[in-house]
Amino acid sequence: MRRATDCLLVVDIQNDFMPAGALAVPKGDEIVPLVNRIAANFAVVVLTQDWHPAGHASFASSHPGKRPYQKIRLAYGEQILWPDHCVQGTSGAAFHRDLDIPHAQLVIRKGHHRKVDSYSAFLEADRKTKTGLDGYLKSRGVKRVFCAGLATDFCVAWSAMDARRFGLQAVVVEDACRAIDAGGSLAAAWASMKKAGVKRVSSAALP
Ligand code: VGL
Ligand code: ZN
């Protein structure tokens, strides 16, 4: 049963994560109509937007000699390097034009500190800096977060696991997500999510 204390978190449905985008998530465009349909049944909807300054530390181009998808060590630990993507104010950072959730109430922009990445909608990659989403959800009385969007194995997984960390129930709507799946990252993400107590449902079985 959908409860007044449920929230839908719609993660990073942005042009750069679409098949023609800078950091393409295969079939990322397929989920947009489904996410719109699901969102219509939630009173509380939060959108996230990956939102990096030019020269961001997660960009391979910021590290001479490095290529996208290589790993490096930054001050806070291991970082996968990505193609330049979701640069603040660019069309790549804009939401997909067909995303249609006019009743969404909050947009969390993340990854805006130049030296720190943030896959999670709650906590940046230093695992210390908060985005403020935990406080917002608490203020609104939210107890359960359903997650949809891109990419299953990065921003969706990290956000769902951090929802658990902040004492919320977390459910990933599997068919309303698509993955990058680089080097086994999707299987690893599902295993970590299971361990963290994140549930997994299909949109047809949404309570
Ligand atoms: C994402 C890699 C880099 C995501 C964002 O939205 O999953 N992945 N930035
Ligand atoms: Zn990013």
C-alpha cells in the first residue's frame, strides 16, 4: 500500500546519461515514460541532478594521462574517472525533455564540489559532506524511499544504500532503472544493496 510517508527519488534522468550523451547509460531513455507513470502515484517526489563544475575531479580530463573508466586515488579514496558530463548549466546536465513530473517538489544537485564526487543523493564521496536530503525527508515525515533512474549501479545504488544509513526503508524499482555495468559493477551493486537491506521490486509489483 502506498503510504503518506513514502517518497519517490528520481535519480539523474539527464541528457548526458542518455544513449547519445557524454556518459551514456545503455537504454537509459527507455525508463522515462515508466518513471513518469510511477511518479504520478507519489505525493512526495524528489529529483536529483548530477551537477559538476568544469574541471571536476571525477573527470578523466582533469588528470593528465588518465582515461575514462580508469580508477585513481583521491583524498577520500578510490574514484572511477568519467568522461566530462553534467557540467553545470549545459544541455547535457538538463533533464530529459520527456521527463514529466511537474509535482516534484525538490531538486537535489550533487557533485558540485570540485574536488569531491557524489553518486549518492545523501552523502558526498568523502562520506562526510551531506547534501541536506536526509534533513528534508525527515522534516517531511518520509520513512520509505523508492528509487528509480540512472544509473542502477552508481547513483541509484549509492542513494538507496545511504537511505538505509539514514534510517529509511529503501526500495529500488528495478525496471525503472538502467545500469552502466562497467567491469561487473551491476552485480556488485545488487550484492551491496542486498547486504544493506535495500529491497528490490518491479514496477508491476509496486505496493
Ligand atoms: C553517475 C557516474 C558519474 C550516475 C553520475 O548518475 O550514476 N555515474 N556521475
Ligand atoms: Zn557525475
